[in-house]
Amino acid sequence: MSHLHPDPEVTDLRAELVRRAHALKPLLQKNAAQTEKDRRVVEENILALSEAGLFRTLQPRRYGGYEAGVRTHLDVTAAIAEYCPSSSWVVNLIGVCTWFASLLPGRAQDEIFGANPLARVAGVFTPSSQTHRRAVDGGLVVSGKWYYASGCLHADWGLIGLTEQNEKGEVTDQFLAYVPMSELRIEDTWHTVGMRGSGSNCLVADEIFVPDHRMYSIQRAIGGDYASEFKEEPLYRSAFVPVAALILVGPQLGMGTAALKYVIDMAGKRNIAYTVYGKQSESVAFQMQIAEAAMKIDTAHLHAYRAAEDIERFAAEGNYPDFVARARVRADTGHAITQIVEALNILVTAHGAGSFAESSPMQRFWRDSNTGARHAVASPLIAAEVYGKALLGVDTFVTPLV
């Protein structure tokens, strides 16, 4: 496996953005319970995250963004997740929706970021089965509902998935469309046991006009054919689905890291009930659980970083990865997330029933990780099947999202 030579400018920026995320620890920890209770990220968090520039890691430099790359985005969202997973999830999904918007034609990008360089974008690229659309001069008139739009409560623009159908009603293409949030309604539908604060509610459109220049084909994007005229920017040459999938790992890495640290920190203060061990850290069984969890978390990082390096290397070279390479990123994504979920199961068992006290951060990590891990694009089993078929040359269609 070849490696990119570290660029000091890139690594310095990454270190600075991660430092800013960790600097928000007191605030994010203070507001974590309130964020869950409110089922939305506390506005104080949003303002602090915005002032730190953490919504702009994947935004073009042309609009004052950092254009920092996938690896940096992973590390920033992981750092935020150590203190408030829901805040991390919102930063993460707004971040990738910003990247999606940066593939639009320049005219549309100017409407979104030129008018407001701090604009935040949130949405759903899966088309809704309830969508109604009709072609008009210069675009489409659309009605429908889109679930689940993480970060929509804090967004200026909405992203919605649309389909194109032939006269037989067969889907011939899918599109991403961008709409001002002022033209959409938010239906309060996000009532969950995990990632409660992400506010991943439903977007509703009633006869809204979407101009052609604010849409692009997902099918063309999956093949690397982007609408943006700015072909010299490597980040926006990155492979579409690999980026869309891999970003889901960032919050998971942070939750795993924080849970391991918490259990280790508490090990010298907690006994193992009904045993001779006055401290958990004295038990060989506990030591082995910690080692196993740590290795799984390390494995998750290694797979995520390999996938990020693959994405960035292909983009830097101006080459679009072939199907096998893209399938491996999806497999890396699913495997990394599985490792974190398994590590958390080990850690809550090792830490004990106290993990599930409302006052313990462990129960939040466990619930939020398990909820985030069920995102459809992250599905480890689908990813493994896609990668296995790719390696074997089995030409059976499973999903367009590779």
C-alpha cells in the first residue's frame, strides 16, 4: 500500500482544528444531557462550534472554508464525539452535505456559500417514496417528505433526493437538489433512544420550485462526473460514495476512544462485586477485556485511516478509483464501525452495571454508537457482500452506492 507524504500544511491545519474541538470539552460535556433532553443540539454548542470553524472543514477555500480533507474531518468529528456524540453527528452530516453542495455548478455554490459563507447545509440524498414532481421551464416543482435530515434544525439550506422516471414509471436517474430551508418545513419525527440530540427530523416540501442548476445526477456523481467547474480542487474530485460512507466513522472513533479512557480511568476506583478484587484493574479478566477493546478501537482507526488515504490519494492523482477500490472503502467503513460497537459492548460489560446509570457517559456512548451504526450507508453486511462480489468478479447488482 502506497502512502501519501504528509504535507506539513495539512497536518498543521488538522492539529489546529482538532485542538479547537478539544478546547470545547467543558461546554460540550456541560450541555450533553440537555442536548438529549431537548432532542436537538443546544444552541450554545452550535454557536461555539461555528465560531471554531468546525462546520467548515469540507467547505471550499473559495468561500473561506478550510478544504481540509476527509482524514481531517474524521479526526475533528471524533474529537467532538468524545464529549457530545449528537453534536458531533450534526457537525459531521452538515460537513458532508457541504461537500455534496461543493460539487454543484459554481452558480449554485455562489447562491449557497457566496451569499452566506457560513451557510450550513443538511438533508437526505435518498429519494422519498412520497415525492411528487413535475417538470416546468427551468427546473422541477416538487412535493414530498425526506427522512432523516440530521442537522436540519441548524441549517440554512436543505438537500433532498429526487428521481427521474420514464413514461413507464421506471427510475432512470436520481438527483440531489438544494433548497433554501425557508422553503421547507421540518416535521418533528425524531424520537429515538440514541443520537437523540441530532434532531434528525423529516423535511417536507409543498410545491416548491427547484431550478436545474441546483440539481445534479447522483448516477453521474457515483462515476466521478461532477457538475462543478472547479476541477483543480482535489477534495472535490474525491470519490462520491466512499466519502459519503466513510464520514460516518468519525463520531464512532471518538465514542470508542472516550469510552475506553473512561473505563480505564475508573478501573482503580471500582471493585468487582462479589470477588476478591478491590480494584477492577487488578483482575486479569478485566485486563484482557481492556486489551481486546483497545485493539478493536485501534483496528477501527487503522481501517478508517487507510480508507481516507485511499480517497485522498486517488483524488490527488486525478484518478477515479475503480469498483474494487471503492468497494474496499465501503468495507473498511463497515468493519471500522463494527469494531467500535463490539468494543463498546466489551467496555460496558467490563465497567459493570453502572454503565447504564443516567449519570454515566457510558450509556450515552453505547446508545449513540449503536444508533449511528445502523445508518443504511454504513451497513457492514451490505458492504462486505459488495466487497466480496467485487473481489470475486461476481457481477450481481446489490446497491448503486459504491
